[in-house]
Amino acid sequence: MRNPRIVSLFWLTLVVVLLMNPGGPVVQAQEAGTAEDVIEEIEFVEEVDPLDSWDIEGKTRDERTVNVLQARTARKGSLLFILDHRTWKSFLDDIAGDFLGFDNGQLKIGLAARYGIFDGLDVGLQRINGTADTFKTDTYDIDLKYQFLKQQKHHLDAAVRGGMTWFSIKDAEDDQGFFGQLLINRTFGRRVRAGTGLLYHSDSYNENKDLRRGDPDHSMAVPVTVDIRFTPGFSWHGEVVANVDGFEERYPVVSTSFRATTNKHTFALVISNTQYFGATGIATNTFRGYDDLILGFTITREFRLLPSKD
């Protein structure tokens, strides 16, 4: 007859062993058989995206340098609202009296939105008020941007952008035009991004262009951009846009900004020699010299309407 104490001790020992090693030899064999899969999965997760300093999960994606858009589109399902302000009078003329130019009036104000339809395709809408123009002209732009090359696969980012402009002119007949743009960007060392391309507008305008005077309708320009990200939340941006054909002013458009980026917003302090930031104005050059700089700012707010893997 079995000793009940020995049987009880046996079952107690077995329970303790199972609690200390719940997987048992079968689970250990399964884990050993899938070790290679686990290693491969870890290696994939830890792979570093060479562009992650410019597209950080949880932070708003940059949609432009200062005035020139980037080749990368808005995230799929994301809606970007953009607010632009530019002063008319140079902030160097009367720093205290004009409050850096903001008290002088004639502000150029832009309201814009971009929505990511798919990965690599977004749509944009922008409205810019008329201020010191020859004719008080409010402009409305609508466009599509398609990214056809990605740096991860093709060594650079490239996109084409096309759209239409409606000119709402006070005391004159409204006008229309169209524009096209090639955008090229390349990231170096994860923190420096350079870009160029081509910008064309069929009916450009600025402060000095009279739409009824017989000036050339179109303008074509080549932009050069540089972006440097110092930290995930702080970056510097600079660009030059030089007219190469059609209506032009004397000086290329030169702009720079310092930008703070959060998980939902960006705020950029802008210094430029033009009030203009839309396709119609930056393609024309500017009458302002490099000692006639104006101040402005750009605020971006991103809304995630659909979940994104980016």
C-alpha cells in the first residue's frame, strides 16, 4: 500500500516544478525551432529608416521648406492646416515703432489645407489675400501632388504638382491660370535635406505686375532649398527661387526660417525679401533688395483623420 505522505510530496514537487517552468520541454522545443524567425523579426524592427529625422512618428511632417513645397506628400489620412503671415514694410526700417513691421498694415495672409489621399498623393487648397498689389487680387489655388520616386528605393524623392489659380480682382474681370511644378529632394546624413526643381505659372503676378499692361503672362523659376534638423523639435530652412523665363523682377526670392515642431504643430519664424509665398508670386523674383527684408511666420496644424503607419 502506498504511503500517502510520499504521494502528496511527489505531487507537490511536480506542481512546484511546473510553476517554475510553465513552458515545459514542448514549448522550449517550439521556441528553439522559431529562434531564427524571432531574430529576423527583431532585425527588421530595429532597421533604421535613413529619413527618420525628417519623418518622425508622432511629429508633424514638414510640407515645405519656407515657400517651396517638399516632394514628400502629406501622410495618408492626414489633414494639414497652414496659416501664413507676411508683413509689407521691412522690419529693419522702424523696429520699435512698427513692431517689426506688423503695425504697418497691408499684411499678406494665406490660409491653406493639404490632405493625404493615398501614400504619395495629396490635394491642396490655398487662399491668399490681396494687399498692396497693383489690383487688389485675392488668389485661390487648388492642386494635386504626386510623389513618383522615394529615396528609400530610388535614392531621392521626386514629385510633380499641378493645379489651377483663380484670381478674384477687385473692380476688374476675374482671371484664371494654371501652374506646374517639379520637386526633387535628397536627404544626407539623416539631418540635412537639399532640393531643387522647376516652377511654372501661366499667369503670374506680384506688386508691380499689371495684368492689363501687356507684361508677359507666364513666369518660370528654379528653386534651391536646404533644410537642417538640429533636434527632433528644431530646424533651420533656407531657399532661393530664381526666375529663368517670362515676367521677372530684379532680385531672386531669398527666404529663411527657424522652425519648432511638436507632435501636432509647427511654428516657423520667416525672414524674406518678398511678401509672396504662393506659386503665382515666388516665380516672378522680387523688387526688394537684400536690405529690404520683411518678417513673417507660418503655423501648421496636423489632424490624423485615418490611422497611418508612417
